[in-house]
Amino acid sequence: MSSETKPIGLSGVKPTGRPHIGNYFGAMRQFVALQEEYRMFVFIADLHGLNLIQDASMMRELSLGVAIDYLALGLDPSKTVLYRQSDIPEITELSWILGTLTTMPYLMRAHAFKDAEAKNKDINVGTFTYPVLMAADILIQDAQVVPVGKDQEQHLEIARDMAAKFNTTFGETFIAPKSVIMEDVATVPGIDGRKMSKSYDNTIPLFGSDDEIVKAVAGIVTDSRLPEEPKNPDADNIFALHKLFSTSVLPDIERRYREGGMGYKESKDILREHILDFVRPLREKREAILGDVSTVERILDEGGKVARERAIIKLDDVRKKTGLR
Ligand code: ADP
Ligand code: TRP
């Protein structure tokens, strides 16, 4: 299929720091896989990121870092349009228009808002209207498919509702986007067994150094069963990670867990080697790209032009339909 006839896939990534293996299995690797089947649009959600990162040099560094991460993972600029959200001002205009069709009680039901409110945080308006901006990201490119982690499913639902609301109010304009969620690894557990997340400090960094990986694996929390005791693989944090990294020997590990005879130390040793084998080539590729940052800047500029041309045409239609001109 030529890139023009492929269906459109789109996803955004916030520039919030170093990715971990949860990000990789839950979201990042999908973009690389999907670029064969879809015409992918992947962008750095720097405007969303501004809710948290309020320092210019940090914003620049983290935004560029995300682009480098994806290129290292195999995102191919000849197949995927890679761009910065803030290079497309039409997104923020559409976000305003969608906001006028959205009620406050509706947005107050969003998980992200409720979580922030439960923590009794002073929530900024940007956090409150986060799902509206995200809907604009998606709808402005006519995206059919949006690969995201499970926790973003509600945001996709909101985007679909907004497309429908606009369509019934002003006439058929937007496509309802579908989410693609990889159910089998929907949530990757961290070294303490909770969801792996930057905010829990329980991550294994995707491009980590050997030392970091060794330390993270050593820190995986287990119960105190002795090596010879039978163990339930489904209740063990090490085994949960074997499912991702030790697929070739998984039945053997599982059998030894159930029969007894595999200690947590041995299990960790095996896991550590598998994670190192996985991470090392990715880390080397990333370092090579880091040595040629001007190429990365050029890829982002070119991607921005392609994405913006499409956004201008779409917003033009929206402006006409809403009577803004
Ligand atoms: P974090 O929880 O570390 O702050 P983000 O919220 O930045 O991660 O998530 C970025 C993307 O990675 C999202 O699409 C999210 O669904 C996915 N993701 C994050 N953590 C995990 C996890 N433990 N398992 C699966 N997917 C995850
Ligand atoms: N909210 C997404 C996240 O936290 C990032 C994002 C912003 C996004 N805009 C998007 C994802 C549009 C998919 C489509 O991971």
C-alpha cells in the first residue's frame, strides 16, 4: 500500500523524561509496529507537557529526547510523520472550538481530573482541559486509529464524544477514532509490583546503563519463599517481567516455579541477562542518534510541515461550518 492509501494512525507522547519498559511495552513499540499498516503521525505533546514542565531548557531537552527515543526504537521518518504539537497552532484553535461544545461536569468525570482532585491538588486549567486538547490533536488529522496504553482509553472516548457532538451540531466533519490497546501487556508491573510508573519510582529504564538495569532487577520485591519451595508464578513480580523478556524459556521457568527448585536469586539472574540483551542495542542506537542532533531537528521540521498542511485544511472546514468565516 502506498502511504497515501493507508489508514491514518496517530499518537502523542508527553516529553516527561526517560522512558521505562512499561512505556515501551504499553505504548512505544506499537508505533513502530503500526507504521507498516498505517500512515502514522507521532508527535511530541509539548503543549500537554507544559502543565508539568515549566522551564524552557528542560522543555527543549526533553522534547528532543522523545524524538531521539523513537528514532532509536525504529520509527522511520519515511513512513511516519514525526512532529512537535506546538508547531501546529491550528490544534489549539480547534481545542478552543471543541471546548465550547463541552460542559464542565462532563470533563469533571475524567479519571485524570478526579485523580488530581483526590490528591487535593490545585489543578490548573491546562490539566482540566487536557482531554479537549488531546481530542483536537486526534481529530484535526482525521486519525482512524490511536495506539495508547490502557490508561488513555477514557481520553479516546472523550475524543469520540467530541467528534460526535461537533458532527451533530455543525454537520459531518470528524472521524470517530478507535483506540488500539495491547491487552496482553496492558499494564507492565514495576519492581514493587505496582504499575510501573515514573511517579512510583519503580521503573526499569528503557535505555538504562548496565548498572541501572542490574540495580533495578536486584530491587525487585519478592516474598521470602526458599529456593526449594514451590512458587506461584502468577503472584511473583520477577515472573511478571519474564513474561516480557524470557519468552523463549518461559514454560521451563514456569515449571520450575511450580515444582520448586528455582530461587528468586536465580530467577533474577536470568531476567537481568535478558533485559540487558534487550536494552544494550537500543541504548547504542540512541547514543549514535544523539551524536547527530541536527538531523533530528530537520526530521521534526519536515514532519511539522506535513502535519500542519493537513491541519490547515481541516481547520478551514471547521471555520466555515461554524460560521467563523
Ligand atoms: P508514567 O506512568 O511513568 O508517568 P506516562 O503516563 O508518561 O507513564 O505514560 C506514557 C505512555 O506509556 C502511556 O500511553 C501509558 O499508557 C503507557 N504506560 C505507562 N506506564 C505503563 C505500564 N506500566 N504498563 C503499560 N503501559 C504503560
Ligand atoms: N495523553 C497522552 C499520554 O499521556 C498523550 C497524548 C496527547 C496523546 N495527545 C494525544 C496520545 C493524542 C494519543 C493521541 O500518554
